[in-house]
Amino acid sequence: MITDLAFAVYPVTDIARSRAFYEETLGLKLGETFGDSWIEYQAGSATFAITNAFGSSVPASSVAFEVDDLDTQLAGLKSAGVPIQGGINDFPTCRMALITDPDGHTLCIHQKKS
């Protein structure tokens, strides 16, 4: 069951230029950074991220939905015939997997770690 919007992400071509725009021009508050290629901002209760980590193979934007139990959610999606792109990605603060909607858009199913 989806419980929240985990984050929205935009791919960028020049991370330094984009960081200056989002922080200095728009005034977004810096949240977490993960290396030099993933920067998160707090926008109210939501998280907005920019990245240059995916190259040109990603859509113009993407969204991540938060769930309580990633494994159960993915099992249900798989049994419903939803395409799952690869396996679960495990990071220090979260786990996530990518799925495909009926129009071919990539969506992220995300679970924060305790």
C-alpha cells in the first residue's frame, strides 16, 4: 500500500549549475546529498531531488512512492503483471525498485529504513 510520496527527481545535465539554480534562485532548502551526483531538497513535507547519475536513459522526471513493506508491495505488483525493472536496490537509508506503468513511464517504489 502506498503511504506517501517519497520524492520526485529530475535528471540534470550540469549538477553545479542546477544546484545553484534550485538553491540560490528558487531558494530551496538543502536536504541530503549522496556523492556529487544526487542532491535532495526539502519542499514542505516533500523531497525533490536532482541528479546526473542516470545519463540520458531516464525520463524527464520521475516520482517515488513510499510503502511500508517493499517486498510485499512488489510481490503484489508482480502478480498483477506490472513490469519490474531489475531487482531491489539497497542503499544506506532506503530500499527501492523501479516499475513500469501502462504508458512505459518508470516509477519508483520506495521504503525508508528504520
